[in-house]
Amino acid sequence: MPASDTFANDLAKLIFWGTAIADLAENDSSSPATSLYLALHTANPGGAGNQSTSEISYTSYIRKALLRDNTAWSITGRIITPVADVLWATSTGGTGGTVTHWSVGPGSSGATKIIAYGTVSPTFNVVTDVTPTLSNLTSLTIN
């Protein structure tokens, strides 16, 4: 279901910044999430997947927390990008694989729902001593 440009922008701000949509949606007032978690994937997790679907696995990997505010996320219309490059822990072993996708969700671990996901371009391999990095030029689009 396509949304208007204005509503798509408002929805992105509600999710990524915690900004209310007047007369329609408010950020949780009792215990709002303060961070969203980025996961790396070795294949497309898809619309039916969760954050553990095809999630990369290497020694020292954990999902990366970014605050829900405009210091962490840039929103222009329907486009959401991290404000700065996002660096994960350097691989200290294991076979990570090739990172092809990333996702954003509410959980630091486990099979949590995906709020949004997108491709990583160019893809990159994670091997020992590699620090996975998601460029701040990588974006998600709210449709």
C-alpha cells in the first residue's frame, strides 16, 4: 500500500525519531524504546523474515544499537540513512560470510520483528580482523 509523501515522512519520524504524528500516533509514553538495532544478513531476510533470518554469525558479533533520534538517523522524505558510518565489532574468528542485507528492529538479539530492511552495496566479506561497516550512504525507503 503506497503512502503519501507526507505520511511516509511522518511515519519514518515516528519510528526512527519517536516524533508523534498529531492526532494519529504517539510515541509510547510509559516506556518508549530509546534505541533501534541494526542486524547484518548474508541473504535477504524478506518481508516474512525476522532479524535472525540469515543473520551473520561471527565471534564478537552483536547487533548495533542506534538511538531513536535525529543524531543517529537522517530522514529526508521517504529515505532514512544513518547519520554516520555504523561500525560493528571486529571479527575475532568464525566464518561470517558475505554481508548482502541489513535490517532495523526493536531487539538486541533473537527473532525480533523487522521494521525495515535493505541491501548493502557493495557487499563485503567478514573474516577474522574485518570490522563490518555500514556506510552512512546506505539507505532505507518507506513505501
